[in-house]
Amino acid sequence: MDKYSKNSQILITVFGGWFGLHHYLDGNYKKGILYTLTLGVFYIGWIIDIVKVVKGKPTTNNMTMPTANEVKENNYYSDVNNVENNTLEGDLTNAYRIAKTLIMPNDYVVVDVETTGLSFTSDRIIEISAVKYINNVEVDSFSYLIDPKMKLSGTITRITGITDEDLEGKPTIDMILPKFIDFIEDYTLVAHNASYDYKMIASECNRCHLDLFKNRICDTLTLSRKYYSKDEVGNYKLETFKNYFQLNLQSHRALSDCYTCAYLYQQCLKKYESTLPQLNEDEIEVLKIVKDILQKNNLDTSLLRGFLLSSNVLSVSIFYNIFKIKCRGKLKYILFDNNVNEESYDFSNFELAAPAKNENSNFRVLYNDVNELYELEKVIVNEYLRKKKSVDDYVKEVYVGKSNFDDYLLTGYKI
């Protein structure tokens, strides 16, 4: 809108911003369409743009999204670049923000480090441990004391019980980090106050001239704040949870802290699962079929969720609804949104019926057996890709987009 006066820009954004008029005039048609379809991304993006234009800031971000090939199946957010020499804490914070996830898998590696202090630039790791879990069962562990090539302070020895003598002759971090990276593979990493462990390990990778691992990382500090009230536990320190759960484990030693963290993670996972309403056999099968269809097309299913709505209709979503399916009662049907019409796809093997007025669909697709979903593979894949693009835009362009998406990941049935 550079060709308009500031007053005109303000008027256009205030009165036309809710449907993206200012973005269309800027030539950013994709963002304009997004605003049109989402009422200015639920009015939040519109309000932010009003504030920006009043302050004289641009409302259009022309950064391009990564291609599909750049987004790996097990790494939804953009790749983390190698941490450069003399990395500032801000760079490490940004790298952690990109790696952090609230997806809670059943296969993961719990990680903990003990260090000479709290500085990512001047302090060093003195102990690193990791425990690998498959389907929430321990299958392997990894633990080493590290010679930091510096003397420990009395405070660190008092907290950890580790002495200079314990570390004398132990391997240095450059000898252990490659083994650690091999051990964690591409599993999600779980840690308590995970940003600290991540930043310290990332700094050591930089000093050893190693590529920064690209694993997702899940923070049990964040999870515990959601599932345990402060009145219940007092505070959210890992040692507090160790005492709360009455675990006979040492504190402030890496391997013991891994086991405490793993127990806390599994309790949070159970609390998450306990909040979900019970699905029937057909609804469970629907989620399995969708996962099978998408994985066959090399698409990431970790962001998908199933929601049983109050109308007893199952919504299969990736933040935005992909399709809804009614598996309960005599009348069984599938609903795609009104972007899908009879001319777009072949529905000749299905009987189509008129939708209810509030269903936001062109028709109901009637079916007898949930396995008939396999015949709708093309429309399911295309709707997934369309909604995934909307999610990418929302997370990237809306100020609260990532936090809202993170909240979504802690709801619904994982597919």
C-alpha cells in the first residue's frame, strides 16, 4: 500500500482488513486469501495489522515458506541452522524455539546434563546422560562423566556431588558428543527445563565443530505446568516432582534426573490421555486408515488429531478440520468442507445426500464401512495438503500462531 497516504492505509486496514483488503493491495494474494477465509485469522491478525499501520510498520511479510522437501517428516518446524562460533544466547534461544514441540510421542529419548555453571559460552558439560524409550519402555541408556578441562567450583561439587577427582582422566566432550548424537538418532528428546540442556549441548556441538542435531525437543517443565497445579506440587522443579512421586532416585546427577524426568513425562502423558472421550471401534479404525493413507503418500501424521464433537461426529484435523465422519447411529456419512464439490473428485461409488444447514459442506458422502475411506484417498490427501498450508501460514504470520498451535497439539487423539 506504499502508494497510498498513511491515513488511507489506516482506513483501508481498519475497514477492509478483516477480509484482507490491505494484503490484496500489497500484492500478497496468499495472505489476502488466508484473511478472507479466516476473517482476518479470527480477527487477531487484523487487529495486529491495524496496530502496525498506525505505527507506520509494514503489515506484509514476504518471507517464503520452505518447500515440502525442506520439511522432513519428523521435523515440522524449519531446519535449525548450525550454531555459529561465539553464538549469542539469542541465537540459541531461537534455535530452541524452532526445535521445541508439544507433540508427546511414545518413543523418545530423555536427556539431562550437569555442568560447571550456567553460562553457555564459558561453562562446560561435566556429565551427559540419556535413556531411550520405545512405547514408554526403557530399551537403552547412555551416561558419561566428562573432563571439562577446568576446576569445579565448590557450589557445583556441593550440588552434584561430582569432584575434580571424579572427572580426572575421563573423556573430553569432543569424544562423547558423536556417540551421543548416534544414540539419540532422530527421536524426540525429552528434558526438564529443556532449553538449558539444549543450549548447553548446542554450544558444545559448536565448539567441537559438529552439526547441530535436528531432533524435536519436548519440555516436561511446560507439560507439568499444564497438568499439575502449583497448589498441588508447590513448585515445578524436577527434584520437587521426584519427592512428589516418592521416587528413590538421586537429584542433580544426569542419569537419575533422566529417570525422574521420564516418570514425570509418562504421568503427563497419562493425564493427557485420560481427558479424552472414549472412541468406538469404527472411530479408532478411521484414525488408523487416515494415518495409513497419509504415510503411504509420505506425509507427516504427527500433527494430526482426532476430536469427538458433541454431535458424536469425529473430526480429523490438522489444526483446521480435514473432514468429519459420523460413525455412530444408523446414518453414517462423511463431510468435507464446501471447497470440495462433485466436479473435483470421483464420488461415483458413493451415494451423496444433502447436508444439514449448519454442516458447511456441499453434500454428505454416505458409506457402510469405514474401509471405504480408502476410496477417498485423493480427496483426503489434497485436503490434508491444503489445510497444512493454512497451518504453515497461520503459525508463520500470526503473532500468537505458534502458541495457539502448541495448545492444539495438547488436545485430541494423536493419530
